[in-house]
Amino acid sequence: MKFDILGVGNALVDETFYVEKNFVDSTDLFFNQFKSISYEDQEDILSGLPSDAEPDVVCGGSTTNSLAATSNFGSNCAHICQLANDERGKLYENNLKENSITSINSFYHEEIRTGRCLVFITPNSERTMGTRSEEHTSELQSPMYLVCRLLL
């Protein structure tokens, strides 16, 4: 199959919460900045949220966001990424399908978790992010590189 654009990037599920600045200040995150943190750190932060806090959950990451935009404008897109055999991995792959993006290497790893980006937006619309992505090496299906017009 030929693709206009093939993306290779981190699979991140964005979980966006609308919070007050004092919540962000109570964490080890850097206000209005990005910080790479562990899964355990993410869970600690989430445990401090009010019990009624419900996130907006969508797949994200710069590669995925770029592919979704170009796919919605009519490009034939595919994505190579690492997914875990977890709820986020399945949500991520379903979100790719909803955006007409073909998932390449659509297998699920048992030993990792799908990446997650916690996004905290304060009333003045500033974003603070705590992101965790798992690195996992595996063989990519290299023939796909030969049948795309642009590698992202």
C-alpha cells in the first residue's frame, strides 16, 4: 500500500484536566512547561486531583497530531509507533482509525505501558505537562519506508 505520509513517533495519550494554578504548584511540575516524568509520578499527581476531575482523553504527540491534520485534509497517512496491551493502547489505535490513519506494526507490547501526557490547563489557558513515554526497541517493517512520499 502506498502512503502520502508515513509518521514514526511516540504514541502518547493526552489526558487534559482543567485545574487551578495552585494545583499545579502543589506538584513537582514546572508551571506552563513540559516535564518528562515517570508513570509513578503521574499516578502521584493524579491522586491529588479533586475526586470529580474528569479528563478529556485523546491520542496525541506531535507526529500523531500532524498526521491527523493532514489525513483530515485528504492525505493517505500511516503511523508506526509503540503501543502497549492496555486501555490507552487500544484507545490510541481506535483514535488513529477514526482519523483514517493506518496503524503499521499494530501489535501490543506486554512489558510496557502506552505513553501518557498529563495536561493541566489553568483558567488563564496556560498548559503544564507531565509526560511519560516508554522506549522499546523492535524491528520496524522497513518496506513501508519505500512506499511513502514523505516520512514524518
